[in-house]
Amino acid sequence: MPKATFYTHVADADSFTCRLTARAAQAGGRVLVWSDSAEQIEQLDQALWHYEAESFLAHEIWQPDTPMPSETAVLLASGNTLPAIPADTTVLNLSADFWSSAPTIPERTLEIIGSGLEELADARQRFQAYRRQGVVTEHHNMNGKA
């Protein structure tokens, strides 16, 4: 059964995104970090190259209009249309997109939300959309946590 996990009140989204991407990759399987901004993906690409100098998180930027690379576990991508992906892909969603309405609903979706009222309102809508589609949802309030 698909599962969506929401992390709200995240103070440092860039750092948290790097940590969560690394943790999802360590759990095994493919990870797709999705944004609606190519600029955000470029910034994340640079952040991942500098994240924890003693470790290495192999990743690449994927253009969704090309075949999905099969050798790289972590893919970064952006666009205005959600791509069809293998169901066993973990999606870390940095956009306002509803992955519950994607061509294939991922087995695992991770949502990172800050503390802004608009961000939280958008997240509530996505949370409800996941539930309506029968996706198991969970929430972690990161207020005051690293």
C-alpha cells in the first residue's frame, strides 16, 4: 500500500532535503527528488555534492522526457507534468504537485514543508488528496528538531 510521509515546520529545507535523500537512498531502491523548479534542482545538485564530505551520495539530474537512468539510485528532476515512474520509486516531493494523481502512485512519497501559512495550507490539501486515494499518511512535526 502506498505511503506518504509529511515533515512539517522544517527550518532548513536544503539541509533537511540532503539528509532525507541520503536516508531514503540508504534504505535501498530508487529515489526521485522532484521539484517544479529546475533552478531548485540545480541548487540541490550542488548541495548534495558538498553534503557530508566524508561520504558520497551518487546522484544525477534526469530530464523526464528521456528514459529514466537505471544505474543511478538518486535522481533529481523537475517539470510541470508528473512523469510515469516505477511504482517502487521513493519520491521526495519539493513541489506543490499531488503525487496521489501521478500516472503511477509511488509506493513511498516524502513531503518537506516549512512553517509558512501558505506552505502548510498547500500541504493540508496534498495530505487530504493522498488519503482520498487510499494512501497511508503520516506526519512528523519537525518544529525545534534538527
